[in-house]
Amino acid sequence: MSRVKVLTDLLEFSKPIGMLSDNLSTLDWDYEGAPLIIYSSQVKNVIERFFSGEITAKELEEWANLIECREDLDFEDEKREELENVINCLANPALEGEISDASCKKLYFTLG
């Protein structure tokens, strides 16, 4: 499976978290090509799925952890700071606060 396909599946959360993680583990960590861009609409879509109960807080945390610090992903320029903050908060609930409807609503609205 190509890197772009694996990363697109991740950004769209189109497969179970375990499968996304397994697919990512087949990719080399170091990457020097052009990164795939993460758009605020993609992150908002995943948060909306949390609101609807389609994914759990734990899955949302694991998803954000899979995104955090990857060299082959980058954030859209217009929302870079906001997206970095949202992914950091979701990936680190022990440090940033529990993932809940209330916390996710705040994060969601920072993305516009």
C-alpha cells in the first residue's frame, strides 16, 4: 500500500484504529518527500464522528497520537497553530485534559 493511501486512510479515519496503526508501521519513520497536508475540515470531520458516538474518546486519542510528530504529515498553513494545538490536546489528555464533548467542542470551534 502506498504511503499516500496509508496516510489518507489515517486522516480520514477510514479504517479501525488497529488497522491504521498496523498500516503505518509498514512505513519508514524517516521521510524526506513532500508531506501530505492535514486540513482543518478533516480534523473537524473526525471530531464530529466522536460527537455522534461513532468513535470513542480512546480512539480519538489514539488517532491523534498516530498523527502527532510525523515527518510525512504537515498542517495547512492557514490553520497550522490551531491544528497543532488540537492534535496535541487530543493526543495528550493526561496533560491537556480529558477528551469529552465539552473539550472537543472548544477544540472544534478553534478550527473555524
